[in-house]
Amino acid sequence: MGFKVGLLGLGTVGAGTVQILQNPAQRHPLLKELEIHRVGVRSLDKPRPVELPASCLTTDLESIVTDPEIAIVVEVLGGLEPARTLILSAIAHGKHIVTANKAVISRFGEEIFQAAAAAGVYVLLEAAVGGGIPVIEPLKQSLCSNRIQSVMGIINGTTNYILTRMQQEGAEFDAVLDDAQQLGYAEADPTADVDGLDAADKIAILASLAYGGKIDRDAIHCEGIRQITATEISYADKLGYSIKLLGIADRLETPDSAEDTLQIRVHPTLLPKAHPLASVNDVFNAILIEGDPVGQVMFFGRGAGAGPTASAVVSDILNIAALLKVGRDGMKQSDGKPLLDPLLACEHQDYCAIAPIETLNMRFYVRFLTQDNPGIIGRIGTSFGDQNVSLESVVQAGMRDGHAEIVVVTHEVPEGSFRQALAQIEAIPGIAQVASVLRVL
Ligand SMILES: NC(=O)C1=CN([C@@H]2O[C@H](COP(=O)(O)OP(=O)(O)OC[C@H]3O[C@@H](n4cnc5c(N)ncnc54)[C@H](OP(=O)(O)O)[C@@H]3O)[C@@H](O)[C@H]2O)C=CC1
Ligand SMILES: N[C@@H](CC=O)C(=O)O
Ligand code: NA
């Protein structure tokens, strides 16, 4: 007898998942033992790219998570509700969970993992970060002997696709976003992609696994790519940088404190072109992890789209099916509590401390539009100097709309000092606009 799978959602990822499950040839033999039992959707009439018996489809999602025949529930609905409630209900009914939903895991992960631990079931989420790239399970298992220093990556396919086409073709933001939606990369509400929220969900999940603690999702500084224009891309290029939306988690050196403090942030970043992440283009994602003693490890592949994401979903289903096959589910500890494989399950007790962004040291790129007055560069330099912000380069780049354009790149400075200097500069007569501020790696 096979393992019955209940699928919640039959959109981009759900349909990709069905396509793999219906075509097991030349894949792992265990795939032949999986059976799509029920599929939950919002609309029964919608045309689908996959064929399923009509009796399989339902709009009653609760009936799937309570179905006694189903062993594994796959949640590929997206959004917070009803996803969270359905996952919790499925767990309460003894189902193992596979999910691609980073929004729900980054906000309700601990509630879900605690419920799973109490019920003795697994919640696997490889598809939630980096789409088809194996990064969650490697962090949980293959790298678990390491003390992780940093996790840094391009973890949103939609924005990387948009930035790449803006850089390579000078394409307009809105037109490229439409293409990303057509290709199935973007979230149902693409604001989550464009404003960096999806990447923040993902770096929260990666940081939680890397540092073994809960992450307050609201403490993550998050900026998206709406303010990136062709001008910034072109100046960055001339200065030797590519602009990428990065998710960054790093352990801060705090010798006086017994507890680690982390920096976790998402923002567009000027990356030196020689950096390993700078040439990661289109929908590709890459995650660079630094651990002790492994050193740097980089994971690269397609971060969104039906096939790549379904690859991760179905691999998680197979991992659970393998446990079921050898009877490694439903095991008990001596006190009768459920026993889960500690490398596959993820439950954390304490919150990690996250440093506010103002306290971090960073390099900045800033573009000013000014009146073309003598001495203006000197006054900008003095204001930075007043706040101990040392400058790497100051270039009068040319004229735009009757204003002189001045581009400054700083050395590494505290964000707070940089912002104070910027406020001082904005008050200088002759400064028309601070046209752009970006961080530099
Ligand atoms: N697309 C991608 O490349 C990736 C997506 N993900 C994640 O995978 C998940 C799914 O994404 P994706 O497939 O793109 O999303 P889609 O919007 O394409 O599909 C969502 C599916 O869920 C169904 N659905 C949504 N809400 C309800 C509801 N309230 N009741 C019943 N059915 C519902 C929809 O039904 P109907 O079809 O009837 O409208 C649809 O079939 C999300 O969490 C996303 O973040 C993760 C990695 C990559
Ligand atoms: N919208 C997301 C989908 C995958 O997680 C992205 O663009 O990366
Ligand atoms: Na992944």
C-alpha cells in the first residue's frame, strides 16, 4: 500500500508537484509508492495544467487535513490564513507536513514546530527558501557540526530577475515585474517580493536554523528594490558594482557578552563585481554560508518557478515517506513522549538577540543632486567629517536636470553616524536632493 498525500493548493507549485508525482519514471523508486489522494483548491472550475480525477479536487480543505487515510499534508496555498490553521489542524490529526510557505513559517514557525513535536510529526520546508536549491536540509544536517558565522544570499527570484533585466536591457521595472508574474516567480501579492518581505521571511528561517534560536521577524530591517532606478544601476556599474537584493545574517563580535547578538537585514546592496554573489542573475538564487570549520559554502540554483520549487516539495515528501517506510515515525521516548529525529525536526527555545540597524557598521553609496556652486563638495565632506564618517570616494558625476550630481562612497561607518551626517547635509543651502542611499558590501 502507498503513502497517501493530501495537497492544499494547485497553483504554480501545487501543479509542479503533481507533475512530478504523476511521472515517477527514472526518479527515486519510492515515488511510485506516493499517491495523490485529495487536492484542495479555491475554484473547482479553473483550468489546470495537470489532469486529476474530478473526485480528487475539493474546496473543503479541512476535510483533507482530517482525512484519516492521508499521511502527509502538503501546504502550497501561500499566505498566513487559512494556511496556519490548516497546518495546525493537520498536525493535530497526526499528519506530517511539507510546506513551501515561508510567510507562515517565519511568523508562526515555533507554534507549528511545537505542535509537531507534541504530536510526533515532521514539518519539512525545503521549498520555502531558495526554491529548488537544497539549503534548509543541508543547514539542518550536513552542516550541523559547524558554528555558523554568517548566511548571506540572493533569496528572492523575482527581484533578482527584475534587477538583472534592468541591468542588462535597461528594462522598465513594471514591465519586468509583469513577466516575473507570468513566469510564476512572484508571490500572489508581488509586494512581498518587491518590498523585500519575502526575502526577510527567508533570512529569518535561515537564521533560526543557522543560530539555533527563534527569530523575531519584526526585528529584521527590510528594504525592497522600488527605489532602484536605471541611474543607480548605471552608476554602480561604473564604480565596479552590481546591485543585488541581499538577505544577510551575521554573528556580531561581542567579546564582553556571553550571549551572541546577530545582525539580520534585507536591503539592496552594491556588491563588488568580483564577489561570488554578484554574477548570480535572473531567477537564480545563491546562498553563501560561512561556518567553522567548513569555511565558505555556496548553494546556487533556481529560486522560484513551478519545477524547481516542486523538486524541493517532492523531495521532502519522499524524505517523510522513507521514515514511514522503515517505521521511524511514531517512535516514543521512555516517558511516552514522541521521539523525533533531532536533525530533521526543528524546535527552538530562546529568541536570538538582534542588533538594531543603527548600531551596525556599513559602507554607503549616496547620490546628491546639488546646485553647481563652488565649495559644495567641500561642505558635504565637512558634514561627513563632523560625524566621523570617512569617505572612500567623492565624484562629481555630471549634470542632471540642471543640477550637479555628486556620488559619494563611504568607508565602513556606524549607520547612526551616517544618518546624522546625511541630515546635516540635507540642511546645506544648495543641496537639492539626496537622490539615493544604498549600502555597499
Ligand atoms: N511560485 C514560486 O516560485 C514559489 C512559491 N513558493 C511558495 O509556495 C506557496 C504557493 O505558491 P504558488 O503556487 O506560487 O501560489 P499560487 O497562487 O499559484 O497557488 C495557490 C494555490 O492555493 C489555492 N488557494 C489559495 N488560497 C486558498 C484558499 N483560501 N482556499 C482554497 N484554496 C486556496 C489556490 O486555489 P485556486 O487555484 O483555485 O485559486 C491555488 O491553487 C506560497 O507559500 C509561496 O510563497 C515557494 C517557493 C517558490
Ligand atoms: N516569490 C518568490 C518565490 C520563491 O520563494 C521569489 O521570487 O523568490
Ligand atoms: Na530550497
